[in-house]
Amino acid sequence: MKEDTRKYLRELATASTIGFQVVFAIFIGLFIGVWLDTVFDTGHKLALVFLLLGVAAGFLNYFRFARRQQEEESRDSKK
């Protein structure tokens, strides 16, 4: 297999997992918040806080991925 094809497939696999990472971060945050709400009987306050933390964590993962891709593209264009 050509090196360009391998690189393309590797980038495609990485890009397809980033969506799952964002969704899982949100659901994990929500799950922890709901569980803590049941433990401490706080209504839905902790669920909302941890949902927002999950959203922030998911988009931080996406931002890191995008920055890494941009650095790789600029490195490849310099060669």
C-alpha cells in the first residue's frame, strides 16, 4: 500500500473516532451528574453542571484534534 493511502486511512480513522469522543464525554458527564443528584438529592443541579463539563471536555478533545491535524498539514507542506 502506498504511503499516501496509509496516511489517508489513518487520518480517516482518527477523524471518525473524534465524534464518538465528543458524544461519550457528554454522556459520561451527564451520567455522573445524574448519579450524584440521586446520591445527594440535589434535583438536577449537578446533572446540569456535569453536562456542561462533559460538553467542554468533548470540545476540548475536538480542538486538540483539529490543532494536531493543522500542525501535521503545515509540517507536510514545508517538506
